[in-house]
Amino acid sequence: MTAKLLNPGPVTLSERVRASLLGPDLCHREPEFAELQGEIRRRLCQVYPSDGYDAVLVAGSGTAAVEAMVGSLVPWDGRALVAVNGVYGERIAAILRLQGKTVDVAKSDVLAPIDLAAVEAQLGRARYSHVIAVHHETTTGRLNDVPALGALCRRFGVPLLLDGVSSFGGEAVDLAGWNVEAIAATANKCLHGVPGLSFVLVRRSAFAKRDSAATSLYLDLYRHHADQERGGTAFTQPVHVCHALCEALRELEDGGGWQARQARYRRLSTWVFGALAARGVKPLLAIAEPSSAALTAYRLPAGRSYADLHDAMKAAGFVIYAGQGALAQAIFRVAVMGSLDDDDVARFVAALDRHWAE
Ligand SMILES: *Cc1c(COP(=O)(O)O)cnc(C)c1O
């Protein structure tokens, strides 16, 4: 029996999505592929109200989409402000530095919310072309207060670029309301597709307003957008991964869209949370603070090792996830993305119970 994945992507596939991987072999220059790509792009813009936005597909994992987004959109003569409160925010700043773009960071502690006062002070001090932030900071499971950040950006007339890699499809996203110029995400987290394909939803006007600032030939969103709008593709697409994402998007719609998925994640996360609380295991974030529906981080109790917990869960058929960065030794994370039924969660909770009783 293969283990059920309780890591934040790649996820356990539904049988429906798995079967779609055996879809027809297609040449990426033929009309059959253009049709598939067109359906994916259309469906990506239907997950949330996306009037005025176009989906641009990028081969690669979520980081490829983030790199394409900031590389192509932050102008060479611009200045980006990254709000950082975790590993993925740090990664965005690191990408911009490698690209040679001008970047400032408003950093808060990994356990704290985004420092909105610091962002506001920075926005008052210098002229920024973009504010950039992570929606769901997977490092801690915190769902950042993007509505408040977006309102701040709107007040200063600065567009927001979002890393929505671990929230797209499983949390509320208000592109127009949050002043979002672009959001980057991936096939294989809350959308329940296969790893290998990522995408950026971009405000169409951004393509008309200025030239590409791309730092990479392969990750140039402007080029991909122009080619995909014509029904083509600049480079070879992962055809079977595209079949899977298309089927996963149909499945999301059939199941009631992001709202139903978020509600299901929340129910499963609350179930696991309750079982751990009964054993005295504490969440990393205070309960009143907003964790995402999809992932919760827990403190490892004193005297317990992550390796023991991981191995016991794996033996019971579940892969959990370690902490990252400064939290690597202190926490473990449980994600409920992917095709999990209630019976899976009941077995997981029973296995946790056995482990903690030892
Ligand atoms: C998973 C993730 C990414 C991208 O990771 P990949 O391994 O490249 O898919 C980026 N940002 C966040 C917030 C993530 O959770």
C-alpha cells in the first residue's frame, strides 16, 4: 500500500486524476494540445472571479511560476518591497537579488504576522513598483492578512504580486479587491494535480503597460502569454501533466469549487487538531491566529523526536512533514490537501493516538 501524503504537495491523487495521466499522447504544436491548453487556462480563470486576468502556464514546480512572475513583472528601473515572515517570503527576496532587481524587505519574526506598520512606513519612504507577499506561508501554516496588505497597496497605488502556491484553489482569493497584479501557483497543491506545471494569473493590462523585464529566456511570462494567446506554446509542455491538471480543475468544479474544498480542508484539519489537543500537542500558532484550512503546524512535545513520529506515521501509511529553516527541529506539519477520505483521517488519528500513548 502506498502511503497517503499529508505533506503540502505533491498530493495523493484521486483515481479520476490518476486515470487522466493515460490520456492521449499529443504534439504540443497540434490543435488537440491547443484545445487542452485553452481549457486549462480558461478553467484557471474560473476558480475565482478573474475578469481582466489571463492565465499563463509555466512548466516547472511552483518556484518556477514565482520566479517567472517577479522576473517578468518587476521592472529594471523599479523597486520591490517583499513582506517576509517565513521561508517562502525569504525565497522571493533571494530570487529578486539573484535577478539583480532592486529589492527591500519588511521582515517580521517567523511566528508573527506580516508587519503591516513596517510595510506602510516603507511605502511612505520610497517609491515602489510592487509589493510582494506570500498568501499562505507554508512554513508555519499562517494565512497572511492579504486583505489588509492589499488595502494598504491600494492606498499607495502600488500593485501586489502574490505567491499563492499553497492557497490557490483552497482559500479565498480576491484578485481585484486586493489590488493583485499577478498571483503565482501550482498544479499539485490545492488544485490536486500532478507536479510539473505551474502558472501565473496576470492582469492583462500589465502586458500592455510595459515591456517584459524578464531575466530568463525560459521564464519570460510575456513571451509565454503571447504564444499561449495564439494557441501555441513557446516550449514543450508536460502534456500528460496538462491532462491531469485539466481533469483536476473539472473535479474541483464538480465538487463545488474552492469554497467546498476549503470547507473540507477545514473540517479535516479541525479533526486532526482535536485529536492532537487531546494528547496535549500544541499548535505552533496561537489558536486565535488564522492558520490556513489546508495545513497546521504543531510543536513537537519535549522529548519527542520528529524522526520517531515520522517513521511511526509512515509505518501506519501516512507521510507527515518536517519543519523548515529555524523551525526544523521544533515542529511537524500536517496538510490535508489531496484525495483523502474520512476513513483515511480516522486511521491517521488512530495511529497518532497509538504513538502518543506509547
Ligand atoms: C510549495 C511552495 C512553493 C513552491 O515550491 P515548489 O517546490 O517549487 O513547488 C512556493 N511558495 C509556497 C508558499 C509554497 O508552499
